Amino acid sequence: MNEKILIISDKENLKKLCRDLLEKRNFIFEETNNGFVAIDKIKNNEFTLILLDLQISEIDGFQFIKNVREFNNLIPIVVIDEEIKNAVKAINSGANDLLIYPFDINQFFKTIKKNIEIGSLSKEVSRLKIFETLFELNKNIGFLTDLDTFLENISDILLKTFSPERISIYLIDESSSNFILRKHKYIADKTNKQKMSYSKEEINKIFGSEIVKLDEQTKTIRAFIRIKGKEKEVGLLDIEISKNIGIFEKNEIKFLELFSMQIGIGIENSILLEKIRDSYFLNTIECLIKSLEVKDGYTKQHSEMVAYYATLLGKRLELSDEEIETLKIASFLHDLGKLGVKNGILSKEEPLTPEEKYFIKKHPLITVNILRPLNVDKEKVEACLYHHERVDGRGYPEGLSGEKIPLYAKILAIADAYSAMRADRPYRKALSKEEAISELLANAGTQFDIPLVNVFIDILNKMEVNNEGDENR
């Protein structure tokens, strides 16, 4: 085995662990704890891979990565760190991959193997002018972004490199193991319908043991490329290229192999970023909701019931699981803006003054201001912002009417109103189910969407008749 690996770390225990593991697989390696010494070694030696602990001497680990990238954009750099956030920052600085310490030994070797393969292919194809776009690909992978943006960037790189008639990117669905269409681009006059999903059996039949499968048709060449992550397959790239542009040569196929491996790492990194963001988002939201519950004890039960009713209505409308999840989250977030409303107003038993009503009507805007720094999805933000709009245009905060009000907001409006009517409030006792339904019907077409009200009431009536749910659970 000719691979030569450079270990860079200040931690003796980590260097020893890496040494022991590499020796078992007969890797050749060198080690240092000094960033400047490491840079000289990389300039004067042929290394296959760099294992970098961010805690090194003489230079900041992130700056070290940037310095290496100024003269060598091909050598794979795998960062080892205990903190995910540091590893993510390293990826943004130009590292190729990451290992969170302490790591699994199998994961260690899989990561090394994957990156050595990428490094080898990179050297092979980097001599060709057409593959200068490889550096653009590395740049996109080296800057962590959300998955949709990453796939959009990948599509643009393929468009620029091959001028394809069509690009389709499929990602594997964990629950079904099917490959689901996630990104699709095509030229304006392309009329053929695109397949929405492939089963694993279909994929295995197409590829066999190959990574790239070419299918020469009458006027085009169709290339299927497996997208593999560090440990498993993560997707499929399907591109169709006009024969007028030329045929695929050996080096172009190697490029597509490299491209698919790089994409696989990029996809896994983007998914990791989304998990980190989701974790941060959920922790932050949980703290905010607890703060609101302390301020207004009514809020907790109300938000749970709004989520319950909104979910029932969403399911009856046959919304997808993802859309149902959006409704649930928006239900728990929709009243966060009441954190900015004075306690006395929320708990007041007497009728509110015009000034107090003005402050209450501000709470959707305050909610949006709370959510904006958290990068919450547009659909959730709009549901919270517009759940007090009315179909006749006399709601707030913007006076939207009819179809201009988003569906999620219309659903929340009904669930919110019904939950509020069925609960005791400081200024009145709870309404009965029949009274609350009568209020919904009386305001259908002015405050609420008529078809949605009818569906919601049908749900409530069937719950009672069929004992399918407990409204007061």
C-alpha cells in the first residue's frame, strides 16, 4: 500500500491512536504538531491524505486549512475534533471531511478509504481542461449549506460542464429505501415526463456493480451515476446529454465517478448541517415556549390543542407528512409573540381598551421577529404571521383576503379559534361544543374559509359519533 498519510495534532493520545490504527493496515505516515512544519512537509512530499486535529501549534487549525488550499486544492483533509461545530467550521474553511472524536474504528477506516479514492481520482482528472469545474465542485462541498441550495449548485455545475438536456437528482428515502426525485432541471423544449422514484431493485438492475451506467439512445446519451456517501448509497444522478456535444470518453466517466463521490460527501455534510440547525432550533423554541407558559399558563394547553385540531384538519385534507409537521410546529409557535405583550393585558378580565387591543394585534409581528434569526421555514413563519387574517380582508396584521391567505394560516385560524372558544379564559367561561360550532358557522365566509369550516365540523361530528378521538384529551 503506497498511500502516505500526514497526522497533525498536539494531542499525544490522539496521535498514538491514529498511529496504531494506520500501522494495522500498513499505511505509511508521518506526524507533527506544528502547523508551519506540516505546510513545508505538504509542499515537499507526496501525501495521499491529511488527518488534522484542529488543536495544533504555531497556527490556527482553520487558518492552516486555508493556507494549504492556496497551493494544493486536491489533497483530502480530514478534520478530527470533539466538537461538531468546530468540524463544521473546518469544512467551511476548506476541509473535505470530518471525524468526531472519539470515533468508531470502522468509521475511521471508511472515511480514510473514501477520501483516498477521491484524492486519487482528483489527480487523474485534474489534468483535463474540461474538469476545471472540479474546483468549483470542491468549493461548494467545502462551504456547508442547506441541502436544496447544494443540489441547486451541483445542477448548475453540471449544466455548465456538459450542457445536458436534463438533470435529475434522486435521494434515498430512509423509510422506504426508494430513490425519490429531489432536484430536476431540463431545457425549455424537453417534453418527456420524468420518473418520480426508483425502487432499490430497479437501481440494482440498472447498474449491476457499476458506478456509472451509459445508455445510448437515438439522439442522446443518458448517464446514470450512483451517489455514495461514506458508508452507504445516498442517491442517484440521472443526466441526458445530446449526442451533438460528443460521446463520453474514459476520463469523462472517471470524472463522473469522482463527481458522484464528492456529491455524496456534500449531501451528507448538508444533512449534518440541517441536523445541527434543527437541534439548535428545537432547543431554542423549547426555551421560548417554556418562557411563554410561565407568562401565560393558558398557552401550553392551548398550543397543544391547536396542534391537535390543525393536524386532524390537515390529515383530512390529505396533506403530506412533511406538511402535517409544518402545521404542528406552526401551532406551537403561533403565539410566541405574546412574550412581548404586557402580562396585565393577557390576564385582564374586563374588556380591552383600544390601546390594549392594538398591542394584542402586534403579537403575530413579534412572533416573526422572534423566529427570523432562527432561519425558520417561510411556510411556518407565514402561518404564524397570518393566522389572524380574515377571508373578508378585515383581519390583521396585513388585511389579506381570500386566496391571498396561505392554507396553513387558514387552518390555524380555525383550530386556534375553536380551541380558544372551548377553554375558560380570564374574561369568559368556555363555550360548549355546539356553541363553538355555531360560532364557526356564523363566521364562515367572513372570518373563516367556508370549505375548511365545513370539513372541520364534519371531523368534530364524526369524532363524537364514531368515538374516533377525544376532543378534550
